[in-house]
Amino acid sequence: MRAIDVHVHPSTAEYLVDAMGPFREATERHFRTEIPVRTVEEMADEFRADGVLAVLLAWDAESASGLPPVTNDFVAGCVAAHPDAFLGFASVDPWKGKAAVNELRRAVTDLGLRGLKLHPSAQAFAPNDQRFYELYATAAELGIPVLFHTGTTGLIPVLFHTGTTGLGAGLPGGGGIKLGYSRPVLLDDVAADFPELAIIAAHPSWPWQDEMLALAQHKTNVWIDLSGWSPRRWAPELTRAVLGPLQDRVLFGTDYPFITFRKWLDAFRGHEPSPEIEEKVLVGNARRLLGLEGA
């Protein structure tokens, strides 16, 4: 295994066509790329060829967008069919209340998914709104990291999108997507109120990157995934943090299919990381976070 990519969307019709709907074209323009629709098998072969384990993300922003989800059952099916290529994170729609809590519990205990993915801007919710605290308490109880973490094995990480997004970029009104829901500082309350929760903050968090770095340096249950942004475009402050004080709590991610492993890796190596730091960023930190030390 060369790397663990902690931020992978399905390059299949379930995500690109159904769940993204009218946002797909604008997102492709934002990333200056055109994304072909692939089968699950084609995706698995691509990650195998690169020696990368992909953390495949479900998606449910139905209340805010009206679009159908990429279901937890779909992601679990991908993992079951290709366990050497995929590991799965669940998604739930926070506005579905008790049903969302029950679905998270089912996704972890019945389907075997290993984390929770939330996108505050696309799902139109403030992470520190206490109406959603039962969801985080359930994640902590289940022992999952949220994709927002302490590094202790057995956690269920919660992964939160932070910063700007390609969804709605370039559309009038941004397609209704509100960036302010994804300010990193909103995760500070969650990290403080749930110190046992593994929080992964997705992306370098532009234009609030300094907030993200301050949060990660202050609270050791917060990790940063480096997806969605070419390392060539990193600000000097982020580069110094990745190569220095945060080297044990940063995670490789691409935001596939919008960015690919090889392009990300070539750009990262432009910063001349030591072999030790490259190993931590690409695979070691994620192994520790996800409890995969024996993998």
C-alpha cells in the first residue's frame, strides 16, 4: 500500500449524475477538468494500479438540495466487492433528526462503514448548532472518527468539509450554497465539547486557512485532510505546518475524481518532504487514525 486516500467520491453515475445533478458542470469548470462516469470496477482497478486504498464517501444532502443521496448501502456494496481497494465512510443528512442518528448507527454496526462524512455548506447546517449534537455523541459512542479525531484506534472519524467548495462555484448565488457554514472555527465548539471525537477537517480551508491551522494546533482531536487543493497552491503557512508541527495529524486526500493521486503526489514532492514525513502524510497517519496498523 503506497497511500491511503481519505477523501474519495465515487466516479459513478450515483454521484456524478444523480447526487450532483445541476452542480456537476460547474464543479468540473471549477476544477478545470471533465470527469468520465466510471463503473465501480473501473474505479477499483484504478486505485489498485496506484497502490492506494480509497476511503469512499457516501453523500446525503437531500434536505438542502432535493437531490438523491449516494447511499450508505451503495458504498458498503463497493467495499464488500473490492475490500482491497475501498474502505467506506457513511453520510447522513443532519436535518433528518432521529432518522439520521439511527442511520449512522445502522451504517456502522450493520454495514461496517468506518466513519461519517458531513458537508456543512451542501447540507446547509452549522456544525456547532447543538440540535445536531446527538449525531456527534452517537459517532463518539460508536467509536468512529468524524470527517473532523484524536488518533486513537477504534474511533469513528467524522469528516467535515471546510472552506470554499466547487459545488455551485461560478453559478449565480453559488447555486444556493452558503460558504459560511464551512468556516473551520465552527468546528472549535464541537472539538471542545466532544474531546473523545476524532474530527477530520477536509481540505486546506481557504479562505480561512489560518483558522484551521490554529484549531488543529490547539486541539489534538482535530486532523486535516489535504484534499481538494493541489499542493502547488498551498500557502507557505500550510506547507510549514504539514512539514513541521502538524506532520502527525495531516492526511493525504485527493477529492477524487476531481484530483488524481499521481498529480497530487508530484505536486507534494515539489515541497521536498523528507521520506519520514512523506510516509506519515501518505499512509502512516491514516493507518493510525483508522486503526489499520496491521494493514
